[in-house]
Amino acid sequence: MDRAAFEATYDQFGRVVYGVALRMLGERTAAEDIVQAVFLTLWSRPDAYREGNVGAWLARVARNRCLDVLRSRKSRTEAEMPVELVAEGSLDEGVFARLDGEHVRKALATLPDEQRVAIEMGFFGGVTYAEIATRVGAPLGTIKTRIRAGLRRLRDQLEGMGA
């Protein structure tokens, strides 16, 4: 990747990556570290990105790095988020591709509480489906349905906001 292309990519998506990291970690310094790590990955291994929406890919890399940080903070050894939550082409691609902190907060606020809580726990809190089900006292299938429906609504809200 040439320097100009890298700088343009950073200018376009740096805030998205920072927003994901800040939302998940809640600390500016930690979020800045994630931004640096994500873009260092892109610079040193541009072949890691193969195809698709570069913004969604960068947001997913940031999210995965944040989950690593959250897991290490908790010093626990839990299974990773279910594959269907981060699968290629899943609904979160469209959501993460349009991330803008203010738009996301507004869109999340429009969701029913049960969907918003499940999405926040799963995507921003690093909690597995099974753990969400246990915490909210709902069956696993119900949690999956809430997240899937919430992501659809979130995507529609973000598209409607021009995010």
C-alpha cells in the first residue's frame, strides 16, 4: 500500500475505528491504541484485507482487537463470539460500514430495550450469546432473534440517517 492511499484510508476511517474502540473499551487511551494497532496491521499487512467494504473490515478488526483487550482485562478464558455474529456478509457489515458515533447512539436509542441491550452486550461488551441469555434470563434462540432483528432495525435506521 502506498503512503497516499494509506493516509486517505486513515482520514476516511480513523474516526470509525476510534468510535468502535471507544464505545467498547470506554477509555480514550485504549481506543487510541486500538486505532494504532488496526492501522499498523493495514500498513504492514495490506494483503490481510482481501475484498468487500474496507470500512466494515476495519471496524471488524477493531472490534476483534477490543474483544481481545476486554478478555485480557477480565482474565477469563471464554469461547469467542459465535461464528454467526461475525460471519462474512452478516448484517453487522452494513452497520459497521456506516458507523458514526452520534448516528449509532441515536439509532440504538430507537430500538426496543431487549434488542438494544442484547446488541450492546454482544457487540460492545464482548459477551457471548450464551452469556447474554444467562444474564437477561432468556432462551439462547430468543437472544439470537433479538440481535438479528435489532441489527436489521439498526441498519435501516442508519441508512435512513444517511450514516
